[in-house]
Amino acid sequence: MYLIVTRSFPPELGGMQSLMWGLTKELSKHYLIKVFADYHENHQEFDNKENFSIERVRGIKLLRKYRKAHLINNFIKDNKIQGIIADHWKSLEHINTNKKKFCLIHSKEINHSKGSNINKRILKVLNNTEKVISNSRYTKQLAINCGVDESKIIVINPGVNPVKDLNKKSLKDVENLLKIKTPRLITVSRFDKRKNHEKIIMSLKNLKEKFPDIIYICIGYGEEEENIKRLVKELNLESQVIFFKNISDDLKNALIAKSNIFVMPSIIFKKSVEGFGIAYIEAAQYGIPSLGGKDGGASDAIEHEKTGIICDGNNLEQIYSSINSMLENKKYLVYGKNAKEFSLKFEWSKKIESYKKILN
């Protein structure tokens, strides 16, 4: 039996939640799995559908990690455990066992100054694991720079589930909504500084001169939402930008599939950095190429000038010229075809083979 210890798990929404659910679901096809996850008020209906055991841990955040560790330590004493797979170094910090431990790393959570107290805590956990599973080459190098033992680190990019058939009603709704608006740019992400919506919008001001019917679709929510909407208004781009949040997966997928370029030229903001960017792969599954930023792990998810373009997200001219070059002569069609083929290697059924190698 393998234990999955995670702070992020459905039915809560988010990229980490999807990653841990996809990994657990695929592992459960090959091993006996038990999950220790944080409590969610609507968890019962979700948990009852799964073919593996899920134990939910309640309590205020400050104390929950100790309670969860106590439950896990007792469970290990009473059961035959092959190993533990954790979503975060904090999920392992208080677990006392000689069983093999595997910890996923993503970037932001380990990005602390070498020698700082939190860095010492991180190294104590990660250097005491069997393997540290990095989501990208970038995150691996970041971990090495922070003092993690290089011999312990293996890169396994996050996986995706095969795409479902697109909902015909949602596709029709998108066409009725967008009508003649083309070309179409789209971003699906939180509204925060790192995702760089504002420079896409600033580029849009110039792109509009060349492509008067261009539209930028923003799906998400976050602390920067009002600032981004204010910028749209200041630049008189209300007809070029459309916002969505709390929409169905069917509508989200239809909007992606009916777009031309997925744009998210992420930057480093304070300690926050794009460790990989699963959203690029999710767009690629629908044959949509991406524009990503050079800072972070996007280069693992985008093959430069083949499935999209990697640019300097801090350079407004580069963002503009990159989008323009993909739109000119409809180069995005070639990139999109390559992206769809490229996305196949990220399906969980293939990614799980890398996990099986290290677990076995």
C-alpha cells in the first residue's frame, strides 16, 4: 500500500488539486492506495465515487498538519506500507517513519533563500526522501540552487487526462457569443501579477490596429481582477476583452477549442514563478498553441517555434511580436497541430510509467 498525503485534493478546485487527483487515480490502477487529505465540506459525494480510501482531516490550518501527521504515524504502525507520496514538503515534515518517502516539488514553495530558517526546514525534509519529483527542469535547478541533493531529484512533468468530447451546445453558445470576433486569444488562470494579463492587454492595443476584430478571452478570478478590468477600460478595449469566471468545464473547454492562441507569458513576481504550466498542455490537447514566458518551467510544456513561442514576459515588444508572428499567415494552425500531437505524451497513462519506475 502507498499513502498519498496531500493538502490539495478535489472536490476543491485548482491546478494542484487536479494534479494530485490525476496522479492518485492512475496510481490506484497499479497499487493499493490510501489518501490522507484536508477536509472539504462537500467531500462525501466525491469520495464515495472513488475506488480508493480517502481519509479527511479537519481542524484549523495551524493545527491540522499536526493532527494529520499523528493519524498517519499511527496508521503506519498498524499497517503494511510500501511508501508515502506527498504533494508538498510540509505534508512530510512531521511524519516519523523509515518507509520510503517521495515528495513532489513545484517551484514557489521551495523558493527561499539558502540558509534561511524555512530553507533549512525544506532541506531537512527533501534530503531525507527517496526521491524528489520535480515538475520541470526549471524547478529541478531551483531545488539544486536551494541546496537539495541533486542525486535525489527526478523530473516528471504533470499529467493530463484525455480530453472529453466537446459539448455541442457549448460550442454553439461560443460561436453565438463571439460571432465574427477573430483572431481569438485566451488565458485560463488566476488573475495575479505572475500570470501577466496586463502586458497581453497592453499588446492588444497595438494588435487591434492590425486585427480590428481581435478578441481576448480571460477565464479566471483573483486579486488582480479589478486592476486588469480598470486597465481594459483605460485603454478603451472593452470591445476586445471578455471576462468569464465560475463557468462550466464544458463552456471553458469550448472557449479554448474555439480560440487561436493560448497566451500566458508568465514572469517571476517576488517568489512566485510558473513551475510548469499545465494550462499550456490542456490548451494543446485542443490543438491550440501557446505563448509562454522564459522565466519558469514553460519550456517543458511548450516547444519553442514548434508548439508555440517562449518569450520574455517582461518585454512588451517581444510579447507583441510573438503574438503577431503566430497570427500572420496563420502560423498558429501549424503550431496547433504540433501542440496536439505533443500533448499526447503528457497523458497520465504514459506519465505513470515514470512513477512506477521509481516506486518499484
